[in-house]
Amino acid sequence: MQPGGDPGRLEVRLLPVGAAVLVAAAAFIIGFATGFWLLFRVAYVVAFALPLLYLWTRSMGNALDVEVTRRTQRVTQGLPLTGRLELRSSSFWPKVWLEVEDPCSIPGHLTRRVLTLGPRELKAWQYSTPTRRRGVYELGPVSVTAVDPLGLFRLTRRFGRQDTVLVYPSAPELPNFYIPPANLPGEGRFRQRTHNVTPTVAGVREYAPGDSYNRIHWPATARTGELMVKQFELDPSSDIWIVLDLEQAVHIGEDDDSSEETAVSICASIARYFLGTNRSVGFVSFGERLHVQEPDRGQNHYTRILESLAMARAAGDVPLSALLLEEARRFGRHTTVVVVTPSTDASWALALMSLAARGVPVAAVLLEAETFSTTGGDGDGSSLDVYGTLAAGGIYTYTVKRRDDLVRALSTGREAGVTARPAEGPR
């Protein structure tokens, strides 16, 4: 509950009010000079009307309470943003022509309504705004405005605070997504310590404040006489690195039909697929700046990746080939790299082939740029040329067109263990 809100800001329309004062003064002076009674009446009416209108506006804007409930501040694209607003009058007098505005930068949000409150009346309503586009939006604070019948005075009061709403990108669930597996060395175990509980115990250490009691290793505790806890390591499976190309020059299209939105949704789906199978997933992009999410597992890590994708913008000036070469130190024989891009520059395909030559398993999701262009091509080449380079290098490749069903386009992979071969060419 926001009792009373701020004191409010009173706006005065100086030109009409000044004109009314001049009319009253002129009527009084001329009436005094001529003795014409009607001019005195006009001067009296204006002199009494201005204070009454001012007090009217003040009384309409006072004695108000507003309660704002934001039910969702994190929502997936396509799902509604919901909440509830309550406006209560604690006055014995009715309040008319109140303008209630809940400003929001989300397209389609009903921000304004006009209502009247009776004595000590409560009015409430709920909102449900569809979220059509990912990103960060601002919501609130709620403002209540009272205006006199002539529109000379305007009192605006604000209630609550400004909230931030984060809309995650849509991430269609993939029933199957095949990429070349990594070759694990020796016994098939890539040791990496983790704070998460896994089936693999790496050793024991002394108990530290904050450690969970279910991690205590009782045999070691009995043997040493001190509390000892188990240390865990990641299971013997490779890391998945998702590389999103955010170079501004390669992305085509506008709004929901753009290659940028499609690429972001693809990355979210791939991350969801592998994290859902308890794989370790990392994320790299270079938009306005370099952004790296180190490989990790679990729902919290998935949320962090979604937050990164929600704010990702194709505003970078670094080519994908340069990004792959610069970050190549992160990719080894025990990682699998998945690149998502609409670029028709074959240099990134060559950079991907150089990683494959080092023994790094790689795959690509190629967006057919010409299908996102209103002119039928991007003028700098064709995705068919890039696909030919990838096929020649044996890079496993998915191709996606504008308005493709991503579940169908990305679920044509085969079961692990089958020898990888390039997917079919651009459709």
C-alpha cells in the first residue's frame, strides 16, 4: 500500500488563468467607471471561480491511496505480464474525472483510464499485457491526475516506484538436437571441481561454516575426529559452447521476423536442450561488448543465459571469424562449439574448420540471410556459398529460414554415436 503517495505537482495553465484575471480586472475597472452592474457581476464570478476551481482540484487529488501489485517481473516472451491496481478514496466527497496512468514501455500495455470514485469507494482492476518482444522494460510509477472542469488547474500525484520487467526470449523445446560429440581422454573423465552435488565424488576436505550437513562424509569424520565434507566434480561429459554472432552488419530484417530475433531464440532453445540433459553449457557473444558465460549447469545458469539473451542486441562491429579466433583458447578437445549466425562471409566457416582441425568438435546453425531480406538477398554473398564451405570441411550444419518452425528445423539430428555428416543444404 502506498498511503498518500507524493504530495503531488500542481500545474497551472498560466495563459488562461492570466487572461481570466485580466478580464476580471478590466470588468471591475470599466464597471466602476461606467456604473454598469453586469460588469461587476462578471468580475465577481471570475474572482470567486478561480479559487473554487483551485480548491476543487486539490480536493479531487487528496485523500487517495493506491496499491500496486506486480505479479510478474520476469516473464518469457509470449506469456502475459500480470498485475493488479487498487484505487481507494478516504474522503466523504466524491472524486470525479480522475485520470489514472500506469506507464509501461511494453507495447500493447493499457496505460490510462478515467474513472470516478464515490465517497470512501474502492475500485480495482487487473491487467494482463502480452509480451511480444524480449528485452528490458520499465513499468510505473502509477500517477493519478485531477483536473478541474475548465482545465485551468491540474494536480498529478505518483504512487509506488518504477519497476523493471525482463522479458526472456522464447525457447521452443527441442525433442532432439544432434551435434558431434567430444572425444574424452583416457578413462573418459574430464575432472573439474563444482559446488553442485553430482554423482561423482572427487575427495574430502575439512568442514567450513555454511556447508550443508548432507555433504558430511561420516567415515572420514570418524577416522580423523573432525568434520569432513565431500567434494564433487562434474560428470565425464563435454562442455557445450554456444557462440552467437551479433555483428550488426550481418543481421537482416526487422522486429520479430529479423535474423537477430531468430538467432536469439535458437540459442535459448539449444541452451534449454543441453541444460535439460544436465550438460554444462557456456555462452559467448559480442554485441555492444564481449559477453561470456562460463560453462555451468542447472536452472540458475539457464536463467543467467536467458538474461544475457534478453538484452542481446546486434550492435557489434567484430566479425564472427575474429571472435572465434580470439576465444579459441576456451575451446578444447573436451568441448563442443555450436555457432549461430546469418553471416554470408565464408571467413567464419574457415575459422570453424581450423578449430575442427585442432580436434574441437564443432557445429553450425546457419540462418539463410536472403530469406530475411525484403530484397531477396543481402548483396554480399549467399548462404549457399557458406554452406558449401562448411560441407567441404565436414562441419555438421543446420539451416534455418525466416519463419521456420524451429522445433522442426533443429530436431532433425540423429542419435549420438552415429557418424556425423553435414545436414541437407539450404532449402
